Amino acid sequence: PAAKGVAAFVAAPVLERQQLVAVLAVSAPRPRNWSPEDVAFLRDVAERTRSGVGRARGAQALRASEARLRFLDILATDVARLTDADQILAVTNRRVGEHMGVSLCAYADMDEDQDGFTIRADWSAPGSAPIIGHYSLADFGRKAVAELGAGRPLVIHNNLVELQPEEAATFQAIGITATICMPLVKEGRLIALMAVHDKVARHWTQEELALVHEVTERSWAHVERVRAERDRDESENRYRTLFDTMDEGFCVIGFLDGPDGPLSDYIHLEANAAYEANAGIANVVGQRVREMVPDEAAEWVALYKGVLETGKAIRFEKELEATGRWLELAAFRLDPAHGNQVAVLFKDLTARKQAETALAELNASLEARIEARTDELKIAHEALRQSQKMEAVGQLTGGIAHDFNNLLAGISGSLELIAKRMAQGRTSDIGRYVEAAQGAAQRAAALSQRLLAFSRPQT
């Protein structure tokens, strides 16, 4: 104190939450005895100053918070109407960069290996070059790997001072001196980064850190929103295309209370164009089944109510009596069960059923014709067999007659020769003619025996 020209000195501490945060001091160039009133006054001024500073800081923080919230609201309004993830990131980068007055603002997706990352969208102020491209996190130094790998933001006010020269060189090569890299961690994995950079040294405030953190979370939420909307739209488009172009009839029915109690009727909630083509009933959406087909509604309700209550899909064939259409149907419950909805897919089998009634009628006629033709063939075959039999008998008879003629010729010839020899008185060689006649007679007798045997009934 003497070196500063101070002879008398009194100080009052400023405490916040039992911590010394400041000192209010009064000094005099000449010796002085400070009275208790002086000390009390100093303490009172210190306390009032602390309160005033606190209020000022609070007001400043409130203004900063209000400004941050206004900015976030403006940003939300800008991106809410966007339907493309890259557009959302581009608008977000530009808004944040301009609001914070930085050189660069970028969004990057992490690779699966948690080291490489790709900057897919960035904004650069005039005089700063874009930094879109693929990078390795390890190239930015141990601090970057440690902080971001642990899910903490990487905050560097001046990389030339805070990092090793070789690590700072990586930042400097892309025109960065000060940086905030805010990690986006989902399910324990680092999946993306939101970063703001400045080409000059800069002391980042807690308010700026809070802003970048909030923007990172919100931008991801918006990106997820448009992705979900895109997936939903694609799914709906696929469904609608299939719904509108399929040949089979399709409808969704919703059960409601009817004349027979709870869930005893249903209404058509959706139906495709093929419904009419297959079932023969038009404009079914909004119609109750008991109004459409009152005479057979109870059967249809019972079938589909079983699907609703058990959750088991069914497949069956049934005639829609009101239109005379035969349908092949499949029905399954739509979740959640309490929605009381069943989907029905069906196609017209009428042509097939008519064709089946006709292979059946034709088949019966054909069988009768075949049977008649078979009988005709049997009669013809029997006639042919009889004819062949008679022909065979005729041939046999002719052969037998020829054989008998030969035998009779032998007998009669021998008798004639015997008669001549006896007339001539030559009886010495009559014996051989008698033997010849007897042999022929014996052969004739044997032939007769065979004929008698053949004429007996045979199996």
C-alpha cells in the first residue's frame, strides 16, 4: 500500500452463497482511524452494490434469455414450413451464424466408427471459405476426441493458445481460431455435431453455449420431423397407390352398436374402386351392412365380429346373395383392437363358380354319353365275337367235312376194289383192301369222338 501512496485502507467483502465474489475498498493517502460507522457504512454500500450488480446481471441475463428465446422462435418459424432436411440445416446454419456474428456455422454427421464425420451443410460469412467435406476427428487433437467422445461440447476460445501447435494447425488450415462443437448424442452414441467457428480469437459466453446447445437439439428434432413426415408420406403414397390400383376389392369396416346390441353392425370406412367391380355394389363408404344387405347382414357381422374379438384372420368363400356374386375373402383385425376395425380383401369368383357348375354339368352329360357308347361298343363287340365264332365254326365244319370225305373215299374205294376182285374170282388180295377200309372207318370214329368232346360245354 505504501508504494501506491496509500496510508489508510479499509475493505468490505462481497459474498454470494458464502463465496467471496468481490471486495469494496476505500483508501486514504494519510493515516486515518476508521470508525465503526465508517466500516458499517462501507459494508452497507458493498451489500447495496452487490444487490445492484446482481439485479443488473439478472436483468442482463433476462434480456439475453429473452433475445435467445426470440431468436429460437424466429428460427422455429422459418424451418417449421420446410419439408427437406438439407433446407432446414441450411436455414439454421445461416440464422445462427448471422445471429452470433461468427465466421462459419456447420452441421456434420458422424461415421459409424465415431471418428470420421461429414460436414453436409455449412454457412460462411463473407471472407470465409466453405468447409463442406469429410474429416477425421482425431486430426483435431486429443481435446476434441476426449470432449466430444464423452458427449461434452468442445469449447476453444483461441486454439493458438489452448492447443498444441500441430493440433491448432488443423483448425487454422480451414480458417478457424475459436470454436464451439456441440455434440448430439442419442442412445449413448455420438451421431452428429453442430459447430460455430470464428476466424479470430473469441471468448464464448454461457449464453452462446446455451444457444448452440438448444439449436442443436431443435434442429435435430426438425430433421427427424421431416424424415418422419417423408417416411409417412412415402408409406401413405405406397398404400394409396396399392389401394387404388389393386384388382382385388378392399375395404376397412368399423364395428358399432346395432339392433342386436353392442358391435352388432358395421359401417364401411374405406373402400377402393375395385370393391364395386368385385362385389357389384357402388358407393359403400358410409353405408352400414344392415342397410346394404339386410337379409344376409347377420351372417356377415358374425363372421367379421369373430375376427375382431379373437384377432385371428380368416379366409373363406361365400356368396353375396344381394348381387349373386361368389367371393373369395380374407379378413384380419386392424390394431389397436379397441379401434374395432377389420380389413377385408376379396375377389370375384363368380366366373369360376359358373365354370365349375358348367366340367360338372358337362361331366355328367359326358359320363352318360360314354356309358351309352360303352354299351354300344359291348353290343358290337359281342356281335363281332359271335360273327367270328360262326366263321370259326364254319371253317371248322368245312375242314371236318373235307376230312370225312377223304375217309369215306378210302372206305368206298376199298369196297369197290373188293367187289371187283370177287367178281373176277381173285380173292387172294382182298384182305389188304379190307384192312384199308377198316383203318379209314377207325379214323372216322376217332374224329367223331373228338367232335363229341368239343361239343360238350366248356369253361
